Amino acid sequence: MAKTPKKTKTVKASKTRMTRPNVISFRVTDTQLKTLEAVHERDPAFGIKTGNQYARKILCDFLAGRLSWADPADKKKNFDLIG
């Protein structure tokens, strides 16, 4: 008896493969979180609903050159130690 070939399923390749953005994660103190939430409430940005979205917008705006340090000397301070 001759063997019949097994049928194989063909998988269609996706037209374009989208890469996912990188994830950046960091911790903030309770005091920093309260400050972020207060600033978010006082000065909301369009379409931003959470503190995490607000923090992401601040970083993206900074990287795009729309935000900068008021005092350039602050670039050399470690605010994680200050709180």
C-alpha cells in the first residue's frame, strides 16, 4: 500500500512586521508620585488621563526638545537622593 503525502498547512507571512517600542521603567518615591499627580491635576495635558501617561509625555517632550532645565546646574544633581 502506497503512502499518501500528509497535507501541510501553509501559513501566510504577514505583510509588514511591526516592532514594539522599548519599555522604560523606573521607580519614584511616594513624595515624587504625589507631586506628579498634583502637577497633572493642576496642569493637565490633552488626552492624558493617568500619572503614567503624564510622566511618559514629559519624557517624550523633553527628548523632543520641548522641555529643558530651568537651571542647567540641575543636570549635575542626583534628585533620587534629594527626594
